[in-house]
Amino acid sequence: MTLDLTFTARDIANTRFAISPLGEVVASVRVVKDPAAHPLLRPWVEQVRRRLQGVGWRLLSDLVPVPTVVIAGFTCTPPSTSMPDLGLELATMRGAAGRVRSDLDAVPGPRTKRVQALHDDPERGLERLAEEVQAYWDAAMAPYWARIRALLEGEILYRARLLAEGGAQRMLADLDDAVTWRDGTLSIAHRHVSGARSLRGLGLLLVPCVFVSPRVFSVTTPPYQPAVRYPPRGIATLWERRELEPPEALAAVLGRTRARLLAELDQPASTRDLAQRTGLSEPGANQHLTALRRAGLCTAHRTGRYVLYARTATAEALLEREERYFDETPTPRSNSR
């Protein structure tokens, strides 16, 4: 099946990116309930199962069936701002009582007693759901959120570069293997939905989401903002941090600490994240990053309250040059016969 989203010039102008903590929570419930279907996320599941013991999240679980065909829209409304925190999204959810019954009526299959109670008393049910989401977040998401957020912000920065290089066509062309862009239409290989949908002049909200992997999810029905949640690049390396050894020749010139920071910037990262990886203090990491930026080896980009650092083309060339040098250097021959 294929879902075709047709763009007008107005839709292209209104297309934007956002991060959704609540969307990550809802998508992650599928992963906990069916880890075999999400091999890249198995390390996270193994770590959080013990954290979730004793946490009450049955209503949240009931609202995210596995296998997933439809999830009620009020559980994770497309975010209205680019970088909302969980508190803002929970407030939006609490205010969606007027849509609970119609959204639940659109979900196929029987309801559990807990979901029926939500249907019967939306305001009280949403309050319970918000409490469960917060408890689930504290146990399973909060310990990992800094690295998840850095990955998501890096993905948005990467897409912004593609947009600058080649416009919307370049930015959307490699969004995911399940997504293709051609002649003003974004086509999504879909398991349960097909046909053409208009974006109604609202544009498309693109939401990179770690826990939707390996699928792409879409929202196209009013009154919600049309949105696509897709897996960002780099999920496979998210849970286990490897210690990157800086290239020896580069370390001899820059110093081992600054060379290590450049090596760690294989994905854009914040000062805090880099400090945690390298064992530096945040002020110390910031001092070295400032020196690298002044030397033209990294750039700094503000995303909301955070600053992400990324390697420049010059730094990439230096790292690639050393790898190529060691690959191509011939082994000395012995003079003995």
C-alpha cells in the first residue's frame, strides 16, 4: 500500500520539523511490548524493563496496541512548537477531552475496561493517563533523554543542510527507505493506509522519532496537523557509547583532547553530551570546542535552549586524510634475502 501526500507551494512553505517527547513515549510502548520487532532498540528494552517494574502504565499500554494499526490521536498530538518539553505536551493532551470519544471511536477492535472508562469520563481519564505517562517517562525515558534529544536535533540540523544545498526535493529525497519524493508528492509505503491526501495548505510536520523504528507513521486526518514520524539516522549507535580513539597524527598537532572531541563529533552533539563522553567538565569541553570553532574545525548551531557542535568539511577532510594515509602506506620491505 502507498499513501501519497500532495504538496502545493503553500504546503512546501509551511513544512517544518519538531521533536516530540510524548511521541517518543507512545512509540516506545510498542517496543517494550514487542521487542523482537525492533532489533535496533533491544539494548534499550533490556535496560528499562527492570526500571518499569512497579510502575503503573496499564492505560498507556492499552492505548498502544500491538500490532499497531491506529493509535488514538489525542495520545500524541503533533507538537505545535519545534522543541516542546514533556510538560507542555501533557498539558495539550489534558486539554483534548473534547476529542477523546471521537478518536477512540475511530480505533478498531474491542476496548479494555480502562479504555472504556477513559471514553466514559475523558477529563478524569486523561488525568490518569498523564500521570502514567509521567511515571513511565521518569523510569524509562528520562535517563536517556539527553542522548536521544542530541540525536534528534542532529537529524534536524542534517536536514536543514540538505534543504540549503538542494531545496525541499533534496531534503525529502532520502528521508527513509519507505518514503519517496517525486513531482510534488511524498509517497509513503504504508501497511494499512493507501490513497492520496491533501495537506490542506498546512504543510507537513516532520518529526524524527527514535522509537518508531523501523516504521514510518503518519497523521493526515483533521483536525490534526499533517505529520510524518520517521526514524532518524544513527539509532544503531545510540545506546552503547564506544570510546573513540583520536587519530595519532591529528592528536600530535591539536592535542589528544581536541582530536578526541573532533572524533566524537561523528554526529552533532551538545557540550554536555561531549563532556559526559570524554570525562571533561562542561567548562573544559566548552573551552576546547571554542578553540576548534575558531580554527574552523567545528561549527556551533543553536536549537532551542541548546547549542550543537558539528564538524566542518575541513575537519572531515583531515580525519579522512589520516585514514586514507594509513590504508595506503606500504609496509616497509626487508633488505635481507
